[in-house]
Amino acid sequence: MTYENLDTELINELLGNGRASLRSLAEELGVSVTTVSNHLKELEADGAITGYSPTIDYDRLGYDVTAVLRLNVEGNALPEVTDALHEQKQMISVYEVTGDHDVVAIGKFRDTDDMNDSIKNLLSNPDIKESNTSVVLNAVTEHEQFTLDVEG
């Protein structure tokens, strides 16, 4: 293996198994454990790898309702609204977007009552001008990451 692709190959290996040991990564990539360790530290320091965490199946834990919220926000209140959404533990993604809405947020809820309570609480914010909520019927794919293309 050439070192020019090492970071990409290392990331791809970690995507396949985030709990892989340095030794197994080194064997798979054909380099020393020290080389893997150094490159991994650099990727973390550069912010390319921001952490290691389990992938949770919220449905199996009783969060059966997924909702997509689209919000229109009063002009300069966007940072406050997105911060408030981010602070709600059940909002798993919050995006500032272009188009017909200002914010798209995805939340996981135990049931429709839980979702309804959360949305009503959110809509009590006077900076939210309009909302549109969709309940997800079937998650075809979720929490997906993709491997990186290796050059050459």
C-alpha cells in the first residue's frame, strides 16, 4: 500500500469496523501499528474523525415514531431556533436549508403523543412562523455512511 491513500483506506476500514484494534488495522492495511496510530491521531486532530460511537436502533428501544419537521423562522432568529432544536435530546438531526423552509429537523419519539407534545412545545416559540411535519412510514435507510473513493 502506498501512503498517499493510507488515510482514505484507514477511514474505510474504520467504517467497516469502528472497534477494530490498531493491530488488526495495521495488518489489513499492510503497515506498522505505529503508522496506523500516527495517521489515526492526525485524522482525529484535523477533525476528519470526530468520534467513535455505537449506532443505535431507536425503534428497538421504543422510539417508534420518526418525524421530519420543516420550519420557517423569523428573520434573524435562526440561530436561536436551531440551538433550541439542538438542545432537544430527541432531535437527531437539525439542518439550516435553502428552499421553501429555513430549518429541517428529524426527531425520534416514543409515540405520537410524545411527538405531539414536543411539536407543541416547539411551536410555542414566537420566532417560528410556520411548520410542516411529516411522520416517516418506513425508514428505507438511516444512519448510513459511505466509504471514500481511493485514488489511483
